[in-house]
Amino acid sequence: MPLSAQSLKSMTGLVNMRFEDMDAWSQGMIDGIANYIGDPEVEKRCHAATEGIDAAIDDMLPVLRKNPDQSLLSVMLEAGMALDSVRANIKLTISGGQNEPRDAIAGCIWALVTHPEQLAAVRRGEVSFQQVFVEYCRWVSPIGMSPRRVAKSHAFAGVTFEPEERIFFMFSSANRDETYFDGADRFDATRDTQKSMPFGAGPHFCAGAAASRSMVAEVALPMIFDRLTDLQLNGDVEVGGWAFRGPLNLPAAWTV
């Protein structure tokens, strides 16, 4: 979690917050996004998170206007983007850029430790951490669903969709489609994952995909498995969520 949050602080330009706040505010927002039953307490936490982010942005505005850098906040300000749009883009980045990399780091560890033959292949250089990462994202689908509003009447597979209806695109289902993936329910870092879509597709492709790949596969996983050579599970792993999905815990043990 600290690695994911510190990286996101640097990318967004909100270096004035603690990594714990970045994590909590991101969780508050994605809980709000997935609050389809309208729980008022969840909604309250979501609003508190967005208010905290707005305060952090306000605090950084004079700093970055005086000393611009390559952070997302600074670049958007320098480009002359309206402040409301700047705030919306920063919040979108935080809602999708903190929890998913955090969970993917833990999830990839879980996948490798429970598939020792694949971890051995990684150590021999036969499988890369990038392959592990993209297969984990296919296997678990950290963002399992995305809602959309029907813009115009359309028929598909015998079903007619009417304007203003809401539909869910189930990435988690597509990523385990047996038509494209043999043994789709099996984690296999050697498989061809080109047909998977854990980061969306087309104009809705995740803008942070490259940063996530780098953070998880080029930094976190190599460091972890280089330093903790005898890493193993020390309990059961629980996975939760369906709009946003990942490990809820990772009990582990290793020799210091």
C-alpha cells in the first residue's frame, strides 16, 4: 500500500498528503462509486474523501503555479484546463490508481506463492514479472465491471437496449471467456493474454496502465522476491469485491 500511494502522490502532484490518506480517500471514493444500494454511510465517506482531495489540491495550487513540474496536477494547470475538470481528473486518477496497484502487488505474490512451479520459472528467467502481472489482471480482473448508460436504441444477441437504460460491462466475465482462454479459471503466466481486457479498450483504455505495469512488474515484484527468497503463505487469503476486486488480506511468513 505505501508503494502504491507514494507513487500516486508523485504522479498526481499531491505530495502534501500522507500515503495513508491517499489510500483511505481512494477507498472511500471507489466504495462510493460501487454503492449501488445507496448506503448513506458509504456515500458520506465518499463525500468526505472528495472534500479531502479538494483541500489537498487547493493547498498545492500556489506551489505548482510558482514551480511547475511534470505531475498530472501541474501539467493540467499549465495547459489551462478548467479547475473543475482538473479536480475531476485528479479524483478519477486517485480512484483508479491507488487500490488496484496495491491489490495487484499482493495478488501477484499470492498467485506466485500458490503456484510454485511458475515462481520457479520466473526465477529461471523463463517467465517475466510482466507476464505474471498481465495474467493476474486477466485472472482476477481488479476492475471487474464498468457501468454504462445506453445512448441510443440497439439490439444485440436478441436483446434490445433502450436509451437511458443502465448496463454493466463485465470485464471479469470477458477475461475468463473459454472461447478465448483455455482453462480460463487457471492462473498461467505463460498463456497468451492479448485478448484479455483488464484495462478496458478503445477510448476507455486505462490511462494509468503503463504506470501500473511499471510499478508492479518492474519495481515491487522483483524487489519482493529478490529480498524474501523463502516467502510463503501463513494462512488463508480472502478475495472480495466484484466492481473492484482483489485480496483483502495476505498472511505471509519469511526468514529475516
